[in-house]
Amino acid sequence: MQDLSGKHIVLGLTGGIACYKSAELCRLLIKAGATVQVVMTEAAAQFITPVTMQALSGRPVYTSQWDAREPNTMPHINLSREADAIVLAPCSADFAARLAQGRTDELLSLMCLARPMDRVPLLIAPAMNREMWAHPATQRNLQQVAADGATMLGVGSGWQACGETGDGRMLEPAQLLEDITAFFSPKVLAGQQVLVTAGPTFEALDPIRGITNHSSGKMGFAIARAAREAGAEVTLIAGPVHLPTPRGVRRIDVLSALEMLDAAQREAQHASVFVATAAVADWRPASHSEQKIKKDGSGHPPVLHFVENPDILATVAKSERARDGQLFCVGFAAESENLIAHAKAKRERKGIPLLVGNIGPLTFGQDDNSLLLVDADGVRELPRAPKLQLARELIAEVAARRSQGGL
């Protein structure tokens, strides 16, 4: 999946131990389809060699304004004009001060100052000791750089190479890739609030056992990420899954269908799009044993009684905001047979404009899928692809349908 296909990224490295992460970031950017031109300060070369970055990027690394490879001796002009973005990762406290003051001590800072600001964005991933990060001068410098038009990618928190723990770590390469990809994504849902449910529910029989299903949550998490990339403010209600929260997404963890219903009804009051991908258990035990249900030696299994769980999607779709057209509802259907017939019936029964069918059948836990879009006009297939790619296509469909509906 080529998220950054056709993009030319200038990756700038400044002095800091986080340069070791820049090697992996370079690799990930190229894997995502970008070309990467590395520019390093003299201090950065103390932490990782230009030879390493050249091997990873497949392009000569620039470290000096006076590079003889540039016949006009203007690499700060030539390199910046070719870029779709300049990404500083890591950006040290010292380099942030240079940017804030407009200093041009070496090639990288000179290139940042000379870039065409209207078409070459500057993305900054700070990295420094926690005390340096918290210092008023650093915060003041970064605020000034942001006010001058740069995009801050934030910092992580945790153990630092100096032995201290706190804020100031450079984000992990995969996190930076996610942020850079989001930066370039069309903001078709800018200003919208999107609510997504994902994963299974767990209906407890006793303190140890319960009823659940094989849903991994991957499709729902991919949709949450795609919606965030599209500029939306995203809330993700997640059943019991072991997946990292997408960058910039607010997550609410729940266990049972009743907990998911409560969270969905509460959050839907502020949402403009609701995408129900969660595989909610249809039934739950009528009663819950306070102790583990044990065998009694009779050879007979215990008699269990069940009650039907509420239909979360149908409940939200019947809300006043959904009926008034303020909330666009999307449902998912996972069927083992007659998918089209069941999907059409489910869409009409729940009263929603769009239902997505998992063509499957073995989609749970997989990284790819194929989907059917079922609406009032018929059925259309999204061919098999990675789930994140399908999620982006689905979000584009939702945005287009909302726009056509005047929402």
C-alpha cells in the first residue's frame, strides 16, 4: 500500500540520540512510496553516519552548503524546491532556537528559511531531554516556529537515553509515518465528529468465562485512523481487543454490549457520522454467577438462560439526530451465507443509508478484506485490499454521500 506515492520528502536530521530512529523512519517513508532526500547537520553526523542514511535512502546525503555536487553552490535552493515537505526528525532544542530566530548557520537551517512557504510545508518532530523540553525558552521557540507556519508532530513520553523519564522523546517512526501520511491526506471530513465502534463484545457467564466472537477490531480501527486522516475528530469505542489506538483518536474501552450501547448513545449526541463495525453479541446470559460455574459431578451441563442484547446501530439510527439527518449512520454485516440478501434486509430493517457487507467469510483477524456497499440504489463491491486502504475508500464514500445530502 503506497500511502505516500509520488511524494518527495526532505528528511532533516539534527543533533540528538534520536537520530537512530531516523534510520527506521527513512525506511518506512520509502516503503510507503516516498522518495527521501536526507540532509544532516554536523551534529547529527556525530550520532549516525551519512553512509547509513545514504544506504537507506538510496540517495547521496547532503551535509554542507558548499557541496561540490551542486554546480551553482545552492543546495538550499535546489533541494527545497524539489520537496513536497521538509520533515525535521529529530529537531533538537538548539535547532528549534535557530528556526525561531531565522538563523542560517548551516545547510539545513538555511534550507528551512529558503523553502517556498506556500507549497513546501515544514513538519517538526522535537527530541530532547525532559528538562530541555519543559524549559520556557524551548516552548517559546517552538510556539514561534508554529506561528511561523510549521506543523508540530508532538513528542512522546518515557525513558530517555540520559537515564531520566518524561516528555521530550521523539515519536516512534511508525507514529511519525502515521502523522505524515495524515498530513498529506485530503481533509474531506474536516470539522466533522466521527464515532466508530470496533471489536467484539464479551458477555460474562461468571468471573472467568463468557460469550464473545473472533472479531479482531482491525477494520474498525482502520476506519478510525482513516477518518482522522480525513480531518475528523474521532472517537473510537472499542471492545476487548489488543490493538494500538490510532494517532489522534480518542478511545473508550468497553466490555459488554450494554456498556457499548451506553457509550454509543452518549457519544452519538455530538457526532455527525456513526460507523458501527463492532461485532456485538446478539445474546447475553440472563444472570451472571458471582462465582465460577463448576461441574457438579452429575455429568450434566448447567442450564443457561439468555436474553437478547439491544441493537446498538438500530437504536442510534432511530435517534432524533439521525432522523433529522444530522447523523449519518453506517452499519456492517458479517454473514456466513447469502450476504447480499441479508445485507439488504439488514439495511432496511435498521433504517440506515449505507450498510457494508464483509464478503469474507474469513475476514476476522485478517489484514485485508473485500467489501460490499449496500444502499438504496443497489450494491457495489470494493475489491480485496488491505483494510486500511478499504477504510480510506469507505471514508471517501461517506464524505461524498454527506456532501450530496447537503450535510
